[in-house]
Amino acid sequence: MLSSFKRLLIGRPLKSTALGEQKLNIFKALAILSSDALSSVAYGTEQILIVLSTISVIAFWYSVPIAAGVLFLLAALIVSYRQIIYSYPHGGGAYIVSKENLGEKAGLIAGGSLLVDYILTVAVSISAGTAAITSAIPTLHQHTVLIACILVVFITILNLRGLTESATILAYPVYLFVVAIFLLIGVGVYKISTGNVSPTVHHAPIGAPVQGITLFLLLRAFASGCSALTGVEAISNAIPNFKDPAPKNAAKTLILMGSLLALLFAGITFLAYYYGIAPSRDETVVSLIAKETFGRNYLYFFIQGTTAVILVLAANTGYSAFPLLAFSLAKDKYMPRMFTIRGDRLGYSNGIVSLGAASILLIIASQGKTEHLIPLYAVGVFIPFTLSQTGMIVKWFRERPAGWLAKLSANLVGALITLTVLLIFFITKFGQVWFVVIFLPLIVLLFLRINKHYEAVGEQLRIYPEHPAIPIEGNVIIVPVAGITKVVENSINYAKSLTDQIFAVYVSFDREDEKRFEEKWEKWQPDVRLVTLQSHYRSVLQPLSKFIDTVEHKASENNYQVTVLIPQFITKKSWHNILHNQSSLLIRAYLIFKKKVIVATLPYHLKK
């Protein structure tokens, strides 16, 4: 039944040979990998205005030069990540660049930051999408967290169905959002140019003096606006998902994404400034702009609907990049090996499920409020931004290929800007991002401990010809028995087929029971040695464990291997198990972790 339900949710398994069919063309890749970056226009401008609103509405004109600064940084990042795509065509992005050029610790910091950032991508995108929904339907405000969690589950299932299937479904809403925002910007600019703007709309002219404005506050607003740049790095991490030639297609997708993001962000910021939009707790800036442009008619709800959908689907960028980054870290032995395994639909399903679960926990912890998450979100991405730019500087300086000075200069500009933004974040928003200073070193420490474990396991499992394993000369089988039954008979007969060194062990709780059992055994299996053990405290494990120790010690002297063969009957129906004690499972669980013996279970299937 569970198998059928699984097939219903995620579809039939795909053959490994179908992996090539799961690659993305530019049209689908732009939708699935750029949704995070494109959706940030829905809250990037809003984050700038929230900071400026602490002074007054007159300060809103500063959003225009601040947006220009954000776009300049975007251009620097696009140029830099384009170089990364061609230099590291197998993906990995900031993690691989930092690890190869700056060392292991830098790579792990970049990788850890991005993993956390992708979890935040899902949580922020879903929370922002939920906010767009509740802005249009205020009665749903009280159910924000529940709606967000349901949406995460939906996106998780969609990604478990496979990359191309999710991309096909997501492409249309993403492009519909782009059309909707261009429509909003186009109509807004047209109304402004023809003088058809509502007379109640007013804004301070650019350059108007503002009392109380400080450099600190402007830097804080700039840092907040840089949240619009999250997701830019996702394409460089996901190059293996592109159809051949993968690097060329990835680079084209990156340029298209950067161009669309710049136009949408600039347009929304201009309209917000011109309309004099002030951020509201219960309504998003895009909602206010759409209401001012169209009124609350069908076009307004079209804008809100597509915005909500793109914000929800922006989480898919995290689902595309997180599993690939987790795969890279797991391949290098810094994360559990389970992240290298492809699921039924050829996606890294363990990474997908882990991302979904972590995102739900984060949404619940933050109560679905994006303002609590965005500062951490932005810091998480600007750390790998800075490390990847610096890593590329080291690469160009070390290798010095043709045109390396121009490439180095581009990365140097990018590194200086991203480092500056990162410092601004820590200086102006330390109260909101201090957690990164503690959490990130813990993640790196965890990576190193995992790596140390895998190295230790590898060393112990590796075969050294000069130190061959001690040969096994024979086998001793111990069969714990609880009575004279067909289950025990089946196990004894199997043991006889392997060796004549057999001990049947019976643990008795009183002398009379012990005596009766010995008499019955002598008549039933006189050729198999029975060992009876007394247990004054009604424990089976303790006396059995001591006996196994004794046998194992003597067997090791003769290079004999001890096997504990546990008889177990399997009920016809699973619910029947609750009617029987599970002593065989307890014995197995104890011995397999405590003793240097082989633990085997011989099942006997009941038919009724």
C-alpha cells in the first residue's frame, strides 16, 4: 500500500539510462534556477523602504540611488559567475572555487553558508509567497504558518517527481510573473508619462534634504536591498543539470537572468518612489503599487496571484541547488553518503526531503515572517559571494592565462563590493545576524568530524597485502532457544548443515523449568549439546552475553569464528507482531553492536 501511495505521489521509477532526459534547456533552466533571483524583486525594494521609513517618507528618494548601487553589484556578480561557469564546468560553484583556491576551510565555509542559504531560500520564498496571498485575502493572516508548511510539502513532492517534470510545471508561472511585472511597470510608466497618476500620489524630489539621515542608515538600506541578489549563484552550482554544451547554456541563462532581474528591480523601485509607496505590515509594496496602478480589479489580482506563485516557486531554486551541493560535499566525505544516492526519479531525493524538512522547521520557528529571515538569508549568500570572488582572483594570479588581468580585475571589483556589503550587514544588522558567527563554525566543525570519521573508516577497511586478515579455520554456532518448536528445529537443522560445533543455549528462570527442558531436549536432539543458563533476575541478555564471551575467547585461540544464529518466526500479518514479544530482535540489536561475533537471523514464516 505504501509503495502504491509513493508511486501516486512521485511517479514510477526511471531507469538510470534516462538520466540524459532529465537535463534542462535554457527555457526550462531559466524558470527553475532563476525563480529565486527574479522573485526577489517582490521584496528587495520593500526591504530598502522599510529601513528608510524609520526616518520619514521624504527619505524614500534615496531608494533610487541605492537601487542603482544594487544593480552595479549585480552586474559585477554576473560577470564573475560567468567566469566561474567556464572555469568550473562541472558545477559546485563557490564551494569548489573556494576549496581549490583558498583551501579546505574556506571551501567548507562557502559550502556551509550556501547549504543554510538554500534552506533560507525555501523558507523566505514560501513565507513571502504566503504574505502575498494573505495581502490579497486578509482573512487568511491567522493561518500563515500552516499555509506555508503545506506549500513546502507541495514543492517537495513536485521535486521528488523529477527535474524535467518540475521544470515543465514551473516554467509557465515564472514567465507569467515576468509578463505580469512588465505589464505593471509598463502601465505605471505610461500613466506617469501621460499625467494620469492619482492626485493623492506625492513623492519627494530626488536630492531633497532629509533631516536625520545618516551614512549608517543608508548603508543599512543598501545591505537590505542586496537581498534582491540572492539566487544569482544557483546557476553556477547546477551546471550538471544543463543540456550539452552545459557551460555555454548555463552562461546564457545567467545573462538572461541578470538582465530580467535588473529591469524588474529597477522598474518596481522607480514606481514605488514615484507613487510615494510606504511599506505596510499587512500589505506588500508590490500589492500597493498594483493597487495604485490598476485599483483592486482583475489586473490587481492577476499581479498578486502571479507574485504569490513566483514567490512560492522561487523555493525551487533551493531544491535545484541544495541536492547538488550536498552531493558535492558528500562525495568529498564532508556530508553523509546518503546525499550521493539518486532516488526513483533520478533526483537526489535525500537532499530534497532534508531541505523540505529543515525549511518547515525554520518557517515554524520564524512564524512565517520574512523580515526575521532575510538578513540571515542575505548574509548566507554574501559569504560565498566574497569567497568565490577571492578564489577566482587567486586562480587567475596563479595560472595567468590569456587575458588574465581583465578577468582578475573583474573578480577583484566583485570581491571588494561583496566584502563591503558583507561588512555592512555585520555592522548595521549585527543584532539580527550574530547567529551566523556561532552557527557557521559549528557547521564547518561538523563537516570536519564527518570527514574524519570517513577517513578513519576507510583506513580500517582498506586491504594491506603485507597485513592479510587472519584465516578462519572453522565455525562455532550458538543457537539461543526458548522452547522446542518448529522454529528452533529449522534453525538447528540449518546449523547442522554448516558445522558440528553447535551449542543450543536455553536461559532458565528456575531449577524445575531447567530440569524439565533438559529432559525434553535429550529425547529430541541428543546429538546437539544443550547449555542451560540460570537467570536470577529474569534477564536473557546478561547470561547469554557472558556465555558468548566465553565461547568467543576460546574459539579465537583456534582461529574459529563464532556465529549466533537467532531463530525467529515471521507472522503472516504485520499487526500480529504486537501480540508477540520481540526477544529475538532485542538479542540481535544487542549482540550486533556489542560482540565480535556474526549475528544471523533464520526466519520461519507462519502461514496462518
